[in-house]
Amino acid sequence: CRFWTDAGWEGVEFELSANYMARDLADWGIETTFLGRLVSFKSINNKLSSAMVDDGCFMEMFEYADFRGDARIIRGDVRNFADIGFNDVTSSLKCHCSHGHQEPFMYLADPQVH
């Protein structure tokens, strides 16, 4: 599962391996270093805007950390999360695939599938 900070698969790209999860996107981001020292860290929390999901996979995106709050499930490519009412909202996510390492995961009772 690959996702970007801007619509149209632009901006900074991140990838989540098959059957893994990001519990809190506040811990994910862009580090700037100078002479080996961390100068700045810009979190991608609430900054995701597009994604590409491989065949045989789907991605669960959640409004809050720890897989809580409003959620969306996407299969395939989504050029603009605004189209599914979830632009700059995601704080945690899971990538599920029928191949690769198998992690246990929960299903949403009533997810909105896109």
C-alpha cells in the first residue's frame, strides 16, 4: 500500500508493507538532518491525500490513532481522498493483502468501502 501527502499521487510518498499497520501517523514523517543531527520532523498525521493499493490488497484508514474513529476501506487507486470524504484526515492505517506476512487484524462492523 502506497500513499502520498498530495492528491494525484504527488508530494511525499510513503509505503506500508503487506499486512502491516501504522498505529499512529504522528510517528511517521519527513526528517531533515544537517551534519547528522535532526533539524526538523514534519509528521504526516492528517496529511494523506491519495493512495495506490495493489491487487489482492485493501487499506483501512482511520480518523484517530490506534485504529479508532471514522474509517474508510479502499481497494485499488484513489487519486484524491476528498472524493471519499477523507482528505487530510488519516491518523492510523492498515494494509491487508492475500500474500505476504500475515498479521491478525480486526474487521470494521460497518465500513464504507471505496
